[in-house]
Amino acid sequence: MNVLFNLVVVVQVISALVIIGLVLLQHGKGADMGAAFGSGASGSLFGASGSSNFLSKSTAVAAAIFFASTLGLASMGNNRVASTSGGVMERANTQTNGVPAAPGANVPATNATPAEAPAPTAGVPAAPTTTAPAVPATTAPATPAPAAPATQQ
């Protein structure tokens, strides 16, 4: 499959280069425009549109080959199967003794005791151990007392 893929890539590159060369060699339709305004015997402004020469026909064939190889490459790229043997997810679902883990069990099966926390690294300052001073508790009424009506004298 890999050889066929490389062959189609080579065909596509060659057809692209042929298209570029043929398009650059062709005589443009607008080049005869000066002949239509007085000095030539052209029937229309851009020449006859029905006639095609060898260069235009071979450009059409090269374009068809290019499009076919592009579709072939897209099809081959879509149908490739990625190999997943030995991947990380396969190892995550099995225990160390070869018995598959129960679904939902993400705990590795080890008999070792957990290691203690590592010692602080040299050069890193320790966290301060001071505590904030205690604030005396104050009791506040649950609901504010109603305001007394103001009296005028």
C-alpha cells in the first residue's frame, strides 16, 4: 500500500509540473486583441472559441490526471488504519500481572507502600508558621431594633 501511495504522489507531482509548463507555453486569448481593432482579419475580439490545439488538449488531459491522483490520494489517506499496538491506553487497562483490570478500576496493582513526602528542597524558604491574633467575639443582635420616632418641640 505504501508503494502505491508513493507512486500516486509521483504521478500527481509530475502532472502538476506538466500543467504549469503547458499553461506557460500556451498563447493567450487576449494576445490577438490588437488584430481585431484594425490590422487583422479576426472574426471576434478574442478569436474563435471553438478551436483547440494540441497544447490545450494536453493541458486538459494533464488536469484530469492531476484531479484523479488527488482523489486517489484523498481516498488512500482516509482509509489508512493507524497502528495502536503497544499504546499508552492499552497499558492503562491492564494490571501488572497480565490480568485485565475491572472496568472503572484505574488503580494500579502494586504491593509497595506509598513513599513518604519528599523533603523540602534546599534554597526554598519554608512557609511562615505565625498565626493571626485572635479577635474577640462580639455579639450582635439578630434583628436591628426599630428606630424611635423623632419628636419635635
